[in-house]
Amino acid sequence: MGEASHHHHPPPPTEVRPAIALPIGAFKGPAFPPAEQLLQLQYCIHSNPSWPQTVILAFQHYIVMLGTTVMIATLFVPLMGGDHGDKARVIQVLLFMSGVNTLLQTILGTRLPTVMGPSFAYLISVLSIINDLSDSNFTSEHERFRHTIRAIQGSLIVSSFVNIIIGFTMTWGKFTRLFSPVVIVPVVCLVGLGLFGRGFPQLGNCVEIGLPMLILLVIFHQYLRHVFPIADFILERFALLFCIGIVWAFAAILTEAGAYNHVGEQTKLSCRTDGSHLLSSAPWIKVPYPFQWGTPIFRASHVMGMMGAALVSSAESTGAFFAAARLAGATPPPAHVLSRSIGLQGVGQLVDGLFGTIVGTAASVENVGLLGLTRVGSRRVVQLSSAFMIFFGIFGLFLYLDHGCIRDYFWFMTNYLIRKSRLSGKFGAFFASIPLPIFAAIYCVLYGFVAAIGISFIQFVNNNSMRNIYVLGLSLFLGISIQQYFVMNTDTNGQGPVRSDGGWFNDILNTLFSSSPAVAMIVGTLLDNTLDARNTVNDRGIPWWYPFQHRMGESRNEEFYNFPLRIHGLISNRFR
């Protein structure tokens, strides 16, 4: 019997895989993948804080939007020939209509937590109307004011149909489908950065009030949270109110001590807490109603200029909506949602004209920034803030407060302002007397927040694509540079650098190119869709972006943007 032979087979050769080349610098730290939602938000669009917090946060939104309202009334009413009483009534109607439009937009429009407030997009058009009527003969300045505001009313009413048509015919939605993240980045960035003139330049009008407000807000919101961890959520959400209270009291002390008795008129207007004359001029109770200033006046040249402002407000609101969606934890608004929101904004402008506001409304950029500052993107908070706007737009009355019921800071501020006005005081005018440099300091933070949110959209595109870098760079630079050129060459009468024989044509172009987001939207959309667009679909972020822009492309769209159940069945399918 032979010995069994054992055959030893050599092991199979080990496959040597090529080493994966890591990008330069990868060993130094982690790479952060794109995130569709901001993970550090405390409350998203559907989640709500407790009712006490909701009320305070809603009041905070009201205070923030009040700054722009007072700025617009302070700028236009004196030029129109109005007095302090006219200014107070204009502020009240602006507040009332802002509340109505905010409520409509959060229920039937985008349904995002966006406050709809008076817009500076109408600046040139309104100045043009004021200048056009300045040479007319009137028996008094008050008559000139009423005639001018009636002319503005007529222009707002007719030009509102621009937004109504492009919105409800889905034209605006079809246009926004040309967007990609490459376009969204400069548009949203410049929604914030384009308002830099309302930040530190306005703060500088009263540095001793504005600068402490800016420094305190940064310290309270960012640093004290780490020093006092137990008060973290309070400082994060309500630091703005604390800082306003402290600096407002400081400004009142300076005013009472006579620090501004021997300064220029501009300094008095910016720094004094009694410089607005609103407390002594505001009516106790005033319910806004249609045609309260008289029958609107319609003039073709005025209407055409206002149409340009309506288009600009659509562009700026669209950028704000994208920022608000990100800060509320929602998906980017689909095209049909943007269309219905712009259509509803047109309806709001129509109602603005009927009630006699001096400008139309658009999405409030500062309130969008407040969503990020507080990390609360709750829809309910913004809806409740509209109740504050409507309330203060109707009730000028600040009910008498017995000394035994007033405590600490509000005891001092209320009684101080009551003494200065020799009245029991007025609620809306009380808060509208906050010096404007305080609001300017707030805007430095909030506008910066919105601009940074625009930058965050760049994570969804190829950051290393030279083509994308070119489109982004040119859109950003021209958006700032062209706007600055038009602003610098626009005089106090609203006449910009375009000065042809057609006044209405001048107003349209001067208004359009005085808006940074509108310029960035035009330049970015044109370049992004013509520069090798078909071969750079992935680089442009289209595969990520496409589902969000179509009704059934992303299942979460319905969760965020569908109408409430009771309204859903009443609305046509094309607008749902």
C-alpha cells in the first residue's frame, strides 16, 4: 500500500488595490457633507415653543419690523408736506396692513414664517411722484400731503396687477425654475448685503447709542450664554429685547439730562427718544379704512414707474423666501408656491393702495434674520406677530398705568415718555419712539445673518468648478457695484442716472438697477443658463435642486407648503 501523497497548493496571489489618494489636507480634519437642514434650529416651521415664549417672540418680531416702518414714514411724510400727526397715522396704517399681509402670506402664500413689511423697493418711484407734484399749487402743506398720498395710492393699485398677473398665471414660477443653487447664492446673499446702507451708516448717526447696542447684542447673544449656561435659551431667544431695553433707557437718560440740547437737528432726530413727536401726535384709536385719504389719483407716468418697483419687490421677496425656508427647516419653496406667493403679494399691494399706505409690502429681510438669531422658525410665532401689528395699527391708546402696577424699567420709560408728551401715552407711538440707530445696530446682525444663509447654498454645487466661480463672482460683484452706481447717482428727487425723455422708462430702469438682488438675479440667471449649462448639470447642483422645484418631486414639499385642511379643498390644484 503506497503512501498517500499530500499536494500543497500555493495560496492565491493577493490582489493589490491601488491606494486611494486623499485630497490635500484631508488628514488635518473632518470634511462636512452637505446638509439640507440646519441641525441647530430649536423649533422648525411646524414645531412651536410654549405659549409664553411664543408671545414674547412674536412681540420681538413686531419690534424688529417697526424700525423699517418708522424709517419709511420719517423719510417720505415730511417730503410730502405732512406733519407729525400725518406721520403717526401713516405708521399706523403701515403697521395694520403689514399685519394683514403677514397673516395672508403665512396662511395662503408661501406659508413660511415671513413677516411682510413696508419695502424700500418703492423708494425711487415714490420720490418721483413727490417731485412731480412739488411744483403744483396747493393752499396748504397738508393739502399737498393728501394729494400726494392719493397719487401714490392710484399708482399702487394699478401696478399691483403686475404681481397678480405674473403670480397667478404661474409666469413667476416658470421663471424661478431657471434658478439653480449657483443663482440662489448671490441672490440671497445680496438680499442681506444689499441693505448695508441701513446698517452702520445709519448707526453712525448716533454712535453713542448705536455702537453700544451692537456690542451688547453680540455679547448677550454669543458670549453670556457660555458664562451663564443656565440662562442659555433665554439669552439666545430674547437677548434682542434685553439689549433694546438697556440702550433705550440709556438714550432716555441722555435725552433727559440734556445731552442733545445743543446739537444739530440731524443728531437730535437720531438720538433723542422724544425726537419723533409720535407720542404727542398719534391718535388714541384709529381704525384704517379704504380711501381714508380721499379718492385715488391715477396718472400713467406714475403707474409705469411703480410697476418697476413691484417687480423689484418680487425679486427681493423671492430671495427672502429661500432664506426663510432654510432658517425654518423647510425645503426650498417650489415654483408653484413662489408663484402663488407673488400673486398674493400683488393682492396685498392692491389692498395697500386701497387703504392708503405710502409704499407696497415685501418680505421683511430683518425678520428673516431674526429666525436665525433666535433659532426659532415657527410659523405660529410670525402669525401671532401679525396680531401685534394689527393691534398697534388700530389702538394708538396706551392705557393709563397706575404707578403701583409699573415695575422697574417700564415704569421709568413709560412715565418719562408720558411726561414728555403730556398724555397718558399711546401704545404704538411708545415703541415707535425707539431711536433709529438702535434698529440700525440690530440690522447689522440680522442682515449679515441672511447674507451668510445665502452663502450656505454653495455647498450643493461644485465649489471647485471655475465656471461656477465665474458666475458667482460676477453676479455678486455686479449686484453690489451696479446698485451702488445707481444709488450714488440718484438725487433727492428720485432722478437716477437713466435720464431719457420718457420719465416712466427712467423710473423703471432706475428702480430695477438700484436693487442688488434684482441685478444678481438677472445676471446670475442669464450666465448660469447660457454658459455651458447642459454639460455642467451636476456641477450646478441641478440633481439636488430639481426635485424641490416641482410639485411632486419631493414628498416633504406637501408637508411644508400645503394649505390647511379646511382651505385645501377650496383652492385650485394649480396653486396648491
